[in-house]
Amino acid sequence: MVVADGAWKARKSPKQPACEKRVHNALVKRCRGWADVITSYALQFHQVVVNLCADRDLTWGKHPALGETVAAHACPGVVVV
């Protein structure tokens, strides 16, 4: 299992493109206005997404919507005043 500390340290190959794209896009959408997740700095953390999508116990690779749902809660909501 890659979860927790292993998600940051593992170096899984990107073999789950549907999951990786859906999780990334959910982060981009949810974090807009709070963090710019498409900068080169932020993209270095994409390996974490790859690792989580590769984790068989999480089943995100087979069910990308699960990862997308979790990613949608990664950043706090932006309050517009």
C-alpha cells in the first residue's frame, strides 16, 4: 500500500492516465484561487497523484471517480465576498 508516507516517497510509473488526469483536473478546479497547481513547482507533486492512482488498495486506477472525489476536497473552498 502506498498511502500516507509512501505516497510521497514512492516512484510508481504513470500507468493510470484516466485517474491521473481526473485527479489533476479536480485539483486544478478545486484549488483555483487558493493555489496554482499548474506551476512547475506544483507539478513536481504530480508524482503523489501517480502513486495514489497506482495504489491497488485504493482502487483509484480502476475507479478514477474515487480519486477525483477525494481530490475535490484537497483545497479549502474559496470564499468570494
